[in-house]
Amino acid sequence: MGRRAIGTLMLLATLSVVGVVLIQLLWLRQASRHQQEQIALSQEQATQLEKQFNDRVVMALTDVTEQILTINKDSTDLFDAVKQERPNYFAVTINDTLHPYLLEALLRKEFSRRHILDDFEYGVYDCFTDSIVYGNYVSQDSAARDSMPHSQLLKLDKDGHYFGVYFPTRHSTLWEVAPGVRWTWIFPVVVTLIVFGFFAYSVWVILRQKRLSEMKNDFIGNMTHELKTPISTIALSAEVLSDPGIIEEPERLREYARIIRSENERLRTQVERVLQLATLDKDTLKMKQEPVDMHQVAESVAESIKLPAQERNMHVEPRLEAARCTVMGDRVHLTNAVFNLLDNAVKYGRTGTPIEIRTSQQGNELLLSVKDEGIGIRKEDQKHVFERFFRVHTGNVHDVKGFGLGLHYVQQIALAHGGGISVRSEPGKGSVFTLSLPLKPIGS
């Protein structure tokens, strides 16, 4: 997918998301306005019903108070004796003798007469201590009425009492929110979040695929060049050697034979890199499990890399200091991994500088590090150097060529052996790559 196509796709996707959000906002605005109108109407109706209920309760309690005063033959005129303390609680200041059974009977009668069918609780309070001295829950369901005998009811003959009535099943409608209001907002918000999440994930996938596509194109270009160059050199050398007169020039003959051998080795190395990639592409990377002496591996690889290093006036300094150096793994893959690290050190190291390969032991792990004094790696590139096809941009330094597969292969081999690979680097000062592998258990 080209950049223009990706740009067009991103633009259309962005416009789609913006359109969805705008439609959601417009819909929410209309729904909210309609909902507010419905809520205002419902609250107004609920407020009217609540006010009617409260008025009926106040009138019923006023009648109960007057009847109690009449029964007690008390001529006291209590003005505004009934007060609504809360939406569902009423207090009656009577300051007189109260008989709980009589109070309950009067409350039942007056509430029934005024069609107040809600269950209620009442309590008789001492005016001096402001504490409850009697209380009862009354259900308007006749089958659930308290059947306590009259003889067992408490008689409060002492003056100085007031009573309160509480309706536990009633709540103020002014503070209630219609259930539809919550769902009106929750549903579009969830849908919008899903759309945003899908959009973000799609952008991430597209950019990732674009990056992989670019790296694959670079890989194909590099591979074509790397394979084409030695083939062309070998073809030209073979053409020269086919000249019968070359036999009379032994020095020239040996030189072209050396070129063919060198280019053939170069071609073999590049093919090996491609085969390593094919190995990693398999679903399961099968590893042999055999004891491998990593000191022997390091020494053999250092010997094999000696010639390319000498061509750049570089030399390998082995510092194999680990007390234990045997790991369980695949000798071929481990050898390839160490070779890739040393090969990179030769490619990216400065001419005339040493390359150090060192081993050490840390707990039950063997650490094998390769240090060069080369161009180094920028901090922002260090987190990508182990990705497939990634190559650090070096400009024309040494005219370094490659596929961007070596370090990725090393990482996969390290992980397959239960280890890992890390890098420390500073631009202009060189890099240190450290391969960690679990040591072979003692006695096994």
C-alpha cells in the first residue's frame, strides 16, 4: 500500500470517526432536550402528587391531634402543631398524655379515611429527654396488622410527649433520576469508545504493516545487490580464467582464483543468512539439546572471522574468563549467533580498532559479550535493532551492506535457549552486545 493510499485511507477514516462523533453529539443533544422536557413534566406531576400526599398527611395528623386533645379534655389550642421535617417524616408537637394504642388506632382511621395506604412507623418521644419511649411499624395490609393485645400496650399517662410518623416506602421524587436518562448517555458513549478503539487499533496496524512493508522492500533491494555483486564478480573472473593465455601468468591466475574463492564465500554467507530467516519463519524452531562449550564456540568463531578482520586492520581479543562455560543447546545455532555478533563488530567497527569477546558468569547464567569501538547506535535505534529487517542508518560509513536479519536471528536463538540479548551503545564510541544463556546444571 503506497503512501498516498494510506493517507487517503487515514483521511477517510478520520472523517468517518468525526462524522460518527458529530451524529452522536447531535443525537444526544436532541435526546437530552426531549428527556429534560419529559423529566420536567414528570417531576412537575410527581411534585403535585407528592404535595397532595403531604397535605393529606398533615390534615390527617391535625385531626388525630385534635381528637387526642378532645379525649384528654385539653382545651389547648396548638397552632401549627404538625411539621414536615423530611419528605417522608412528620413530627407532631402535642405535649400531652399519649396512649400508644389510641394513637395507632386514630392514625389508622384517619389515614384510611384520607386514602393514605402507605405503610408507616410511628414513635412516641419524651419531650424532656428527646428519646423514643414507644414505637411500632404499621402495615396497611390487614393480614399483616400487629395483633398485639390491648392489655399488653404501654400506657403513658404522664404529660410531655410528642409523636412522629415516618413513611419508609416513600422518597422525594425531586431527587430521583429516570432510569432512561442514564442509558441515554451510556449507550452512545460506549459506542463512541468502541469506534475510537477500533480506529486507533486500525491506524496502529496500518502503520505497522507500512513499516514492515518498507523494511521488506529494503531487504529485497539489499539481498538483490548482495547476491548480484558476487555472482557478477565470479562470472567476470571465470571469463578471465577461460582465456588460454592466463596459464602463462601464474600470479594473475592465483589472484583471480582467490577472488572467486572470496566471492563464493561471501555468496555462501548471504545464502546462509536467508536460510536463517527461513528457519525462523517456521512455526516451531527445533533446537538440539546437547552440552555446548561456549569457550570453544567463541574461539572457533574468532578464528573464522580473523581474515575479514585483518582486511580492515582489526583483530579479535578473546577474554574467556567464565568459570563455567557449558550450556545445553544447539551448537550450530549458537555458533551462528556468536558469528553474527562478531561479524557486526567487524562491519561497524572503526578500522584499526580491536574487537573484544568476553565471557563471565552471573549466577546460573553465562554472559558472552562482544565489544567494538565503532560508530555506535543512537538511543532511539537501540530498541529496534533486534527487529526483523531493521538496519541502523550509517550513511556511507564503510559502505556497510546487510539484510537486517543478524541481530533478530541472535535474539530468537537466545530466547529459544531460555536466554536473552541486550545492547549498550554510545554514538561514536562503539557498542557492547551481551548474550545471556542458562548454564548446564552441575551433575546433569
